[in-house]
Amino acid sequence: MNKARPQAFKENAHRALGDANLRKALAGLATGFIPRRRAAVEALPEFDDLRARGREIKDHVLAHLDHYLGVFERNCRAAGGQVHWCATAEEARQAVLGICRQVGARKVTKGKSMVAEEIELNRALEAAGIEPIETDLGEYIIQLAGEPPSHIIAPAVHKTKEQVAELFLKHHQKYGKTVRLSEPQALTNEAREVLRRQYFEADVGITGANFLIAETGSTTIVTNEGNGDLTQILGKRHVVVTSIEKVVPTLEDATVLLRLLARSATGQEFSAYTTLSTGPRQPGDLDGPEEFHVVILDNGRSAMLGGEFREMLRCIRCGACMNHCPVYGAVGGHSYGSVYVGPMGAVLTPGLGGIEASRHLPNASTFCGRCEEVCPMQIPLPKLMRAWRERAHDSAATPALERHGIGLWAWLASRPWLYAQAARLAARALARIGRRQGRIARLPFAGGWTEGRDFPAPEGRTFQEQWRARQAGLG
């Protein structure tokens, strides 16, 4: 599987822009997720009130996180569950591996979990001789392709139908599937048939958690395929891999967030399956795991609690910000070189791994504001990305030439008269250079722009000059 490398964003994005299959696959964002979300929101008059309430709930939890995590642990243990606290990704990997080894697991089924991706759990399982089987259809597709997910809720959104058909033909022959399929329903049915046997062969089922319910000690997942339910009830042990900010006080609080989640993610009123898990199988239960484990990861989140990026921990992983982001829509998720992509990834990735390796991500934004506009938790993503840009500049994570250029611009901008003179000279000079064709093919210090497009030549007057002329009635 590809190794995450956010520092390679520029190279990845350049390559993605020339990928015709990716262009075709990403076109579905504009015709699928975006209009469905808009319709779902318009059909719910109280949507903005729910957003405000959801923000209040998460802000309250973050202000009292230690308390609610303690309540969750007590109630989870009271229901027969076990809680494992993990400060780092390595601790979380070892906790899961230890649980699997106790039952001699050779195969595990997995529901979709971004935290499992964050800790690179599949790699650790394979290294230990344990075969992980992704059961979410999108995750299963990218597992066959040997790729990480490119989207939070649609991991294989970058794949075309034809590419999926080729993957199935290649990997399903060992199951006697030798016909190249072409229809989406036929492909889905074949995957369902192949995966069905895996549930019964797996020793352990691993899922993520959308929410942890403090008052009951329960975990909650939402799916549209039912794979999460099969994953957690058929294995000997159910292991939930999650993170500290997922806890909410009550079931009522969780329902507020659930009403926001599905509408923002897929345009549904509710996901097809919303499943609460509370402890292992009890006497009289017809099914369920013998043991119930919750692995709770920190991995840098506590450090974010006390700083200016705390608001990012309100995120409920709906993916709306990336669905509406023009940058994500142009280059896709793999360009970010991170588990968390799009605008939310541009804020969260530096928070978890440091700005030095991911300094390009906060710059991967037009600051159009659509991400903040559609975020159900009202996270000010543009503001937080600007804060990371400042951190990168102050910490010298950006190249010296770039920092000096910004410093020169700041020096000029703080001297309005001198700035106006410099702008006037630049406008006149650029107008002369581009006077024949009205555009400039190459421009010093702007190669990132002119490499892929021409620079429009200005008419010769600055905005301020044109504004003053209009105010004076001179056109």
C-alpha cells in the first residue's frame, strides 16, 4: 500500500491533473454528493439550528473531554467491555495485535475506519501473519488495488467502473469468477458473494466508531451496506478502533449529530444502518462476539485541545468539505499524501504529524469558503488553514525564497504610498509585455501559474486607479 507523503503534494497534484481516468471519476462529485446534500438540507428547515446544537455539543465535550472519556470507560466496562488507552499509533497497533494473538487469529474482517488507516493497521496485521479483509465495498476495492482511500466516506471515488471491473477480474479468478463484468449491480453482487464467506472464516471483527456514547458505554457505526454489523457479530472478538474526540455525553446528543452526518455526507436523512454496540454477547443473546474491546487513540489530539486548532476536533468525518472543494475536485485525495484529505485534512494532518512534513496542504486552497459554508459542525477551515500557513512561515518550514518574497510583500503592503507606486509600475510593465495577445505565456517568479496557463495581461491601470476614476465619473 502506498506510503503517506504529504510533502509530495505538488508532484502528486501535477500528476493527478494529467490523469484522464481520475478526471472522469471525480466528475461524479458535482453530479452526486453536492446536489444530494443540497436537497437534503433544503428539506430540513431546522438544519441550521441542528448545526448550532451540534457545535454546542462538541464544544462542551472538548471542554470536559477527560470527564466524558472516564464516564464512557466506566459504563463500557460495566457492560462487559474492555477499554485500551493508546497514546500513539504504535501503541494502538500493538493493542489490536495483542487481542488478535490471544485467539490465534489468522484472518480478520474490517469495517471502514479512518483511525485504522491512520495507524496503518492493515500493514501491521499482515506483518504479523494475519490477513485483513476490508468489507466496505469501497475499502475492498482499494485493498485489491493496493491503494489508500482517497475520500473519507467514498474510499474508491477515484476509481472508474472500468477500473473496478479489471480489479475484480484479476483478483476473483481464484473464486471461480472468470467473466469481466460491466454493470455496477453485477459488480456489487460479485463482491458481496466473495466477501460473504470471509465473515464466517474470520476470527476477529474490527470496526471504527462514529461516536462513543458516554452514558451507556456504547459505540456507534453508520453504514449503507450492513457490512459493519456482520463484521462485529460473527467473529470471536469485536475490536473498535477509534479516537478520543468521538465521545458524546448521551444518546440524545448522538442523534443530533447523526441527523447532521448523513445529510452532509451522502444526502440521506439517515444511513441505511445505524448500529449501537454495548459490550459482548450476554446470556440469552443469539449472536454477538465473546469479547468487546475499544481501542481509543490520542496520537496528537490532546495537544490540539489547548491550542488554536481545537475546533478541528469537532469534525464528524462527513466529507462535505472535500466534496465541495475545487482543489480536491481537481486533484483527488491521493495527491494529499495523507489519510485525511481535502480541507479537513489540510488542518488535521499538520495537527497530528507536524507542519514541517505537511506544509503544502494548508496552501492547497483557494479560500473560496465553501468548506466552512457546508461543514455541519461550523468549523472555520479557512481560518485554521491560514493559521497553519503562518506557523509554517514562522517556523521556517517554507523555503527561504518564499519567506523572503512574503516578507517583501508585507514590507510594501505596510507602506501604502510605496505599494501603490510599485503596483502602478508593475501594471504598466505587464500591460506592455502582453499588449499584442492580451496574455503572458511566461512570467518570472510566477512559473507555478504560467506552467499550466497563460497570465491575463492587465489593461495598464491598477484597481485603485480605476476605482478613483469611476468615483470621479470619468469611467
